[in-house]
Amino acid sequence: MSRFKVGLLGGGSWGTTVASLVARNAPVTLWARDSNTVAEINEQHTNSKYLPDAQLPTALTATSDIAEAVGNTDVVIMGIPSHNFRSVMQQVADNIRPWVPIISLTKGLELDTRMRMTEIMHEVAPGHPVGVLSGPNLAREIMAGKAAASVIAMEDAIIVRELQSLFSSGLFRVYTNEDVVGCELGGVLKNIIAIAVGMGDGQGAGDNTRSALITRGLAEVTRLGVALGGKAETFAGLAGMGDMIATCTSPQSRNRHVGVELGKGRKMQEIIDEMVMVAEGAKSAPAVISLAEEHGIEMPIAQDVYRVLQGESTASRAYRGLLRVSPGAESEPG
């Protein structure tokens, strides 16, 4: 058992899954906003709203008090959706001890500022080492004990090695990377491509189409990621291509689900209203397109997804538009 005490913020499917993994290595206190979720985790060791049929470790405890979750911890993990991330982070900063590392699980951008979650962490809690855990990680598969791999990225090579062992558990393998920007953006940007793939799937597109969209989508993601300071090789790894494949092909993917339903002709608000969890790609798309325009990066697939999400186009029109694009060299946009 690790000497670290861990506080994890966020009682959704991924936050609860990571808390369960870490609980095998260290004491974990999970903070959730919903008092019913807190009571269920503590009394029944389940989180049926987000992880039906999954049994949680008895060593995992929950609270609805942020000060209790982070006040005496050695590591803080943030599993909060992007639209609430800053407000929760501000409460964490008021209660956390100096120099405690903070790790983000969130694959989104802040809409108003277009900031990554680690940038928000730096701004709200200066002086704390920050990092990100990212990769092809579907929560229910991991809770079912299936093998998976992820990447923990931090600039501090010593701290990241310590945290690598904290997150590694059984068949869950964790690799290290110093490219925080690339790993974080890989997790953000692939969500939009997953919506595009879902839109194709919802219209009955085949495996060839899906493969082409993933490949061309990865090229778009890499162009923007490198322009924003990430390393090209990161987007060929677990936090880039690996995460994209899982998110674009799995029925468990929330972003792909949004695309599938859009492909069937349903309205965006209608889809969101019936979802329990957040599809980060839909929330981050405006910030991503704004960043692409600012840096002069062409992202035709992401642009089409954005227009559909904004109600300016339909999935079928976007799909036909992509097919009409005249291809040039494979190294070129389009």
C-alpha cells in the first residue's frame, strides 16, 4: 500500500473507476456532489447511476465535503467535467496543502477561455505540480477487469514516476510522458472526430468509411496539436491514436453515441437531454474551431461536426460534403 493519501473529485463513471484503481494502492477519498451517490458508495460500495453492476473496493470512501476530500491528501485527482472544472478547482485550491500534485482526468477545454484543464490548474492553484492521465480507457471495461493502458503526463520526471505506480493496477498499465500539452489535447480533440464517425455510423456507413474518417481525423488532430505545442509522436501513441480508436469505435463512447443519434436525424438538445453523462466533444467543439482558426489550421471534419452541433447543417449534409471534397496529397488537409 502506497504512503500517499489521495483525494479524487468527481463521482462519474471515469472518476469512480480511477478511484477504484487507485484504492488498490492507496487510501482514496472520493468527492461527489450528489449526496445519494456518496451514501451509496459508502454503504453499498456501488455507483449504480454511472457504473451499473460494478462492485467498488471497500477501501474507497466518499464524501460531499471538498475540504474533507483534499485537506489532508498527498495527491489530488480532478475528474470534473470541463464546464464545472474551474469552480471546483477554486474550492480545491482553498483547501489543498502546498506543493500537492494535481492530476486531471478531464478531456475537454474551457469554452470561454479555450484553456486546457492543466492551464486552469496552474492559474487557480499556482505552485502545484500538474499533470494529466489520458488514453483509450473505457470505464466499464476496466471495472470488468479487462486489460487497458494509459499515459500519465507531467513535466517533472521524478514526480511522474512516483505517480505511475500509484495509478498502475493489475491489468491497467500506465506509461509516462513529459508532453503534457500533447497528451491533454489528444484526449480533447479525438472526441470531435468520434462524433463525425458516429454520424457516419448512424447513416449506415461501412468499415472503410469509418477507417478513413479516423485516419484523416487523426491528421487534423495532430496538425492542431502540434501547432498548440504538442509533439507529433504523442498523437501516434496511446493518448492520441489509441484514445481515438477506442472513442470512435466503441458503443460505450458517449461522443460516438451523440454522432450516431445525429446521423439518425435527431436534434442535439434531444440527445443531450436523455444522456446521464457529458459528451465533452460537443462542449469543446466551439473552442477547438476557434483555436484552429486562430492558428490557421484546416480541420474540415471538425468544421463539419461543429456546423451540425450548432444547428447550421445536418449530419447527412455534412457527410455528403466530406465525400465531395476533392482529395489532394495525403499530407494535405481535406
